[in-house]
Amino acid sequence: MNPKNQSQKSNSIKLTLTLILLFAFFTGCSSVYQKAESEFDRAAYNKAITLYQSYLTKNPAKAAQINYKIAEAYRRSNRLQTALSYYNKTKEAGTDQLTAGDRDTLRYYTAEALKVNKKYEEAKAQFEDYKKFGINQKLKKLAQTEIDNLENIDQIAEENKYVTVVACDGINTENSDFAPTKWMNKLIFSSDRRKEATYEGTGQGFYDLYSFENENDISDTTNACVGTVRLWGGEIFNKTGVHDASATFSPDGKTVIFTRSGNGDKKGESDKEVSLYTSSINNGIWTDAKPLTYVNSSYWDGTPHISKDGKTLYFSSNRASSKGGLDIYKASYNERDKTWANVKRLGDDINTEGNEMFPYIDEKGRFFFASNGHGGLGGLDILVQEEIKNPNDASMIKKIRNVGAPINSAGDDFGLTFTEKEDKGGYFTSKREKNESETIKETDDDIYRFHLDSLDLRMIRYVLRGTVEGIDKVQNTRSFLSGVELDLNLGGSNIVKVSTDGKGKFLFDTSLVIGKMYDIDVNAAGYLPKNDNAFSTINRGLDKSKLTQMYTLVYFDTAFVLTKDFFETGGEGEDMLPPEIEILYELNKATLTSDATQKLDNFVVFLKEYLTMYPNAKLTMGSHTDSRGSNRYNQRLSQRRANSAVNYILSKGISKEKIKAVGYGENRLKIPNAKNEDEHQLNRRTTVEVVK
């Protein structure tokens, strides 16, 4: 074969392979982009974000368009905090390649993203920029509202010192937990914690309905949100692959209305579709959920609330008659045919070009709702419409106000419900950054409890806790004691009993009164009892004016030390032997050694406490020998040794009427007929007995 022709053929093959690879590369890139666009269009935003990011790594020249789409995917899946960095990357890459509409959206929502990240000055400047150059008239109106709001942002951001807000850690998870509402003595809420399937919009689970209950009344918002969480309602309300959320109940608790999404499986349905469903309880069983035919539209319908009289249903919808995004509507209940109908949109005083959601009417008739169109700290803020006196005459007028911090934050705040009597407190949902840092980090919705506070309502609970230790003053050892019984006398015959745990700790979980003396009895087998120990709360109360929270728990700490009873032998009857102190003497001598005096010093410490508790007691200290040597000699030696021990004790302050020295010689052998030195040593001992 001609080498030249072979070379030309080889080059032709290489060129063909190169073209094929390039075609495959660009086709693959195009396929990734098209797939991302498809997922974006069907609201599978989490999948779209992953695909866009993959496409961007191989197509950096498309940075502006792709970062814009990623930002929009985060915004549309309610993650505006995270969207900010991608909006900024879009602007850094240059916006010439964006459409006019996309540039307009970028300009407005960059301002919104700045606000939810608490960059209020930058947000105001961006809203002013949109007011000048924006092309969407509805967004321009919202921008002006935000500009006016940001002029006075400090007033909203200043925390009301009479409102306490605490996260319900006993309810919340790392997932989204939101929309609490009271049913019977339970709190019903929504959560995607089950994760039986993945919702492609966020990459998390689908929402289900859960119940929360505790030992106390759920309306008591001073509790620590510690209780039991269970899936509520079974499969009737928690279908696989659909969202079930935002429940509301009729006044008698026998009817529920909630929000359910489509599953995307059938033609005409999509992941964006949300409708209202209802069910009633019959003999303890909920009926199959059915849609509210005369209320639902072909648009988004959700966040329902039934009025206290059960005659009006409030909900949100973005149907054609809405002013901008989601507006709040109401429907009336027809008692005759048991249906909800006659849907009407609330007025423009409530609804704006933004989103209005989660309506709620309290016992006083105040209308609460969440909105991002009235101006606020960021995202959805909770607002209230209430009647106030007209300053110009005696009439009453309705006025809307932002409830402010600490209920509202830079994140989304919504779904408020009162559970306490006289509307003193309740629960709400927030997407706030928990460490209150300067920049909001992306978080999931959590449930918070709140209480409307005043100094007179401030609650302080004082409880007593502590430890019990046992000390052996003769052997000079110390340890924590378990199973020790303690009695706290609250007055009269009111006695609270507790026992120490394995680490010697105890807690009297009962409230103490300031300015009082309490008697506590402490008893443990084998230890000297401590009766009528006085514990004082006099002058130990906190100053309410200096407290920052409505509910404060104060622990008074104390410690009890019990002395091991030297005379507790544990034996019975003839087997009971008197306790011993190990005092060794030199051969044929009665002089105390330094080791012996140390042991006697320890015994004296115990003895002084013992005689204080038993002042009528009288003791005998006896010295014993082994059986070797004559009986007469052993008797004299043991008496001298007993005398030396007792005289030493008397020199330490013990009265001579309290203790007597007796030499027993070899008359009380511990081991008769001892055969070796070890057994003889056991017979040479010092004992102490209570004789009275």
C-alpha cells in the first residue's frame, strides 16, 4: 500500500473520530441543559439546580444565564437566602445575555434577597434602583412599599420586651416543621420528616400531618415543648407522593380542612397544584378526604382557616382574580347542604401585589396573616388587622400593623395560632437563623412558641436539686450514695419524697416559695441520719425587672454529706460482733504508735458527731489479746492498751463519762483455738461498743 495514501486515510479516520467526539460532547451538554430546563419548568427545582451546576462546569461562558436560573430555582423553592449569591454571580458575569424580563426579575429579587439576609441598607438602594428602572408595574409598587418600610425598619426590628419566643425543640427536626394549629388537646402541624418519597421541588420529603401532645395542657406555652410526636390521621391524610399540610378544624373538632397537592402522575396535574380537602370524623374514624368542589380553582388554593363560629373559611389562592401573587379569600358555609361556597376575595387593605397567606382570627376578632407585600423584616412577616379608636372621633377603624420582633425575623414568619386563654400565647412558624448572625443561613421551617408578656406575668420557678455523699470518718473515705431517701417538708403534712440516682444526684421537681425555710430529712442505711436540715430561700429571689424571658427556671443547688455509722455492723443476734478499730501495738507494749493515733483521730471526728446525735449514748472501748501467754498477763496488758487509747480520746475533748476503757485479755477471742499467726493477729484487736 502506498504510504502516502495510508497516511491520508489515517488522518481522515482521526478527523472523523474527532468530529464524532465533539458532536457527542456538545450533544451531551445540550442534553444536560435541556433536561435542566425541563426540570425547572415542571418545578423540580432541586434536580434542576444539580443539572444547571453540572452544565455550568463545562460551559463557563454561560455563567450569567445559568447562575440566574439557579438563583431562580432557589427563590421559587422558597430558598431566597441562598439565591442571593447566585444573583450576584449573574451580575458579575454580565447581564447582556439575559432577556429584558429576566434582567427585570434579577433587579427586583436581588433586593428581596438582600433584605432576607438582613442587608437592609443595600436592599433599600436596590429597591430604589428598581423603582427607577423596573418595568413590572406591580413590582414597582411593591418596591415603593419596601422603600417606605425600610425607612422605619428599626421600629419593627426592635424586640418587644413583653413578648417571649422560644423554639420548640421537642417538636422540631432538621426537616421542615410548620403550620401549628390546636385540635382537642393536641397540636397538629405539618412536616416532611417521614421522607417516604422525595419531592423533586426541594429534594426533601413530602409533607404529612403530625400531632404533638404532652402531659400538661398543650395550651400552656410556658412548657418546654417536650412531649410526644406522632403521625396524625393515618393514610387518610398522609398519602404517599403528595403533600398534606396546613390543617384547620371546625369549632367542635369533628371536621378538618387541609391542603393537598397533586401527585404529577396524571395529565393536567403538576407538582405545583394545590387544593383544599375536607374530612369528618365518625365514631372515631375519619372519612375519606374529598376536595372542596365549590371552593377550589384550577390555581393554587391552600393555608385554610375556619373561623371561631364555624361559618367562614379563609384561605389563600393565586386564582385569576388575585391582585398579584397569593391573595386571601373567604367562603361561607351552607348549613342546609353542608357545603362551602360563595367565594369572595378580601379587600386591598389586606391583599397586595405580593403574597398573603395563613389567615387566622383570634378570640378577640383580630385578623392575623402572613405577607411579603406589606413590608417587613424579610420574607413573610406576620401582620394583624385590628380595630382601634379613631383619633379624630369616637368611632372604631381597622388598622394593619406588623407585629414586629421577636415574632418576626429576617426569614419567613407565618402560621400563627393562639392556644392560651385570653390569647396570651401560642405557636407560629419561622425560618429564622437561630444564632442571630449578621447573615441569614438557609434553614428549614421550625415551630416556635410565644407568650405575650408583662412584668406581672413573668414566671420564675425555683426548684431544689443536689447531691448526697457518704463519708467514712474512721477509714477517711468518701463517695456518692445512690438510693438515699430525702423528704422535703413543704408545710403541714405535705411531704415530697425523692431518692438519689446512681451518681448520688436528686431533684425535687416542685416549686419552692421565696422567703421560706424548708426542712429536709436525709436517710440512708448504714449512715447517721440527717433530720430537719434547714434550707432557706430567704432573700434568694430574682428581680423580675431584670429578667429577659417570660419563663425562668432557677435551680437551687445543695449538698448533703452523711457520715457512715461506725456501729452499723450488719450482723444479727449471736453473730453480731462489735465494730473494730485497727490499732496495733509493739510487742509487750501499750504505747500508741503514730499510726494508732491517726486512726484514733479519725474515730474522734466521727464520735463527736455521733454523740451530738445521740447525747445519752455511753461507749466501751475494749482491748483484746490472743491466747498465748498467761491469762493474768494478757488481762493486764489489754487493760493498759485500752487505757492508753481512751486517754488519748479524752485528750481530744470527749467527756470521760461517755467512754470507758476495758481490757478483755484473752476472754473474748474472735477465733478460739487459733493455729497460726494470722489467726492470732485477728484476736489482737480493739473494739468499741454502745452500752447505753
